[in-house]
Amino acid sequence: MKPDKRKTFSDAEKALLLETYQASGKMKKIWCKENGIGLSTLQRWLRQEKNQTQIQPLQNWVSQPLS
């Protein structure tokens, strides 16, 4: 039986890794290989980050009654 190689990343670690990736200008596949992160993991983090930024502006929305 193989030992489990999965690593759990904290939110702070994910944010730092995403910043590092975005600043690198490298292709996802290359950056992932250099940093030991699975490509699907990076893609999931990027998708989650995109979804978060799309939802946040709606949280500040305020309903106003029609006159």
C-alpha cells in the first residue's frame, strides 16, 4: 500500500501560492511541476478564487425601496 502523499494547504498558503503563480507568468503545467502542486489543484484554487471575487460585490448590495 502506498503512503498518502496529499498535503493540506491552509487558506494563507493557498493565497501565497496563487500570488506566486500569478506573478510568475509561467504556464500552469510548468509552474505546478516546479512547485510540487497538482495541476488540477491549481485549477480548482483559481476557479474558487474567481467565484469568490464574483460573489463578494453582491454582499455589499443594499436594497432600497421604490418611491
